[in-house]
Amino acid sequence: MSRSVAELSVPADHPALPGHFPGQPIVPGVVLLALVHDQARSQLGFGDGPSRWQRLKFLRPICPDERFRILIDGDADAFRFQIETTAGAAVARGQCRHAGLA
């Protein structure tokens, strides 16, 4: 099992932000999950293809340009993740694994 840590932010001009609470945008959960998935692929070798997200919990929003960390523990078949602010406040957590097509 490997561990990966990345510090990121989502720029204020990201195309998903204008429609996600106009006037007070927050980063959509699906954008955060895409960043987690990208990190798992590049750092752990998690493969493309069908995957199953489990035990997802979003605890606080992330604003545009806000710095946050993605922590991932796992391997090429499955991983657990946590997203936290740079101050250590929990943002989201969950698990992902490969899943066959039903």
C-alpha cells in the first residue's frame, strides 16, 4: 500500500464554478472527486475503467482558489482518500475501487 499527498486549489475561472451557486461559488464535489481520481492514477497507478465510489462524506465546502490537500492510501486496485484544508480541517473522505460492469 502506498501513500500520496498533494496540495492543490481550483482556480476561480474553472468552468464548473459559474453555475455552482452564482455569487458565492464553491467547488462541486464531482470536481474534487475527479482530482482525487487523477491523483490516484498518477501516484498509485490506479487504472482507468469502471470504478465504485463508497462511503463518500462531504463535510465542508471548498471555495475557488482555496488551497487544500488530497491524502490517498491504496494501490492500483483500491484506495481510501481524505481531503483537508491546509489548516487540517476535514473537507471530504471516502473510498474507491475497481468495479466490473453490471
